[in-house]
Amino acid sequence: MSDITRHHTGQRMSQIVTHNGTIYLAGQVGEKGDSVADQTRSCLSKVEKLLAEAGSDTTRILQCTIWLADMADFAEMNEVWDAWVPEGHAPARACGEAKLAHPELKVEFLITAAG
């Protein structure tokens, strides 16, 4: 049986879970009330730090699911995303609209990466 490693674990969730060389990050959100662009930058900064802690980086992202509170923010979020993703390393990705945990949140990123 393969080991499962958890980091920054609380009662509800772990920020990082690794298994069989795959890294799973908890959903990352930005600061409440910021613009979708600012929240996206904040989320992606958190993703970078968590991936580094797990021994990976943005070139190793396998899949990303993005939840927007309002699909009207799709273009603004993509502008930040497109500048952030390393050229030639775009992951499989899906984006949809969802009611997020707090009304002030505009975007949430869920990342799976290779170790």
C-alpha cells in the first residue's frame, strides 16, 4: 500500500495531500472583496507556495478546476491565468460557475500536480 502524506491538516481538510507521486491541493481562494484579478493572483501565489512545499512547481500541474462565482468574470480571470501558466505547460482545465463559501469570494482553484 502506498503512503498518503498530509500537510497543514485541520479538522476539515488538508492543504496538501500526496499519494503515489501525485499532489492534491485543497481549493485556494483569494482575499474576500478583492477584484477577480486580484483574487486570482492571490490564489495562484498560494498554489505556487504549496507546490514548492510539496516538491513540485507550476510546470508539473496536471489538472486545474476553476470555480467562478460569476462567469462574467471569465475573461478577467483568464487574463491573469494565461500570464501565469508557463508556456507549453498548460494543464487539463475546466471552469464553471458555482456559489462559493462566502459571497465576497469570486474565484477558487483546485489543483492536481505531479510530484
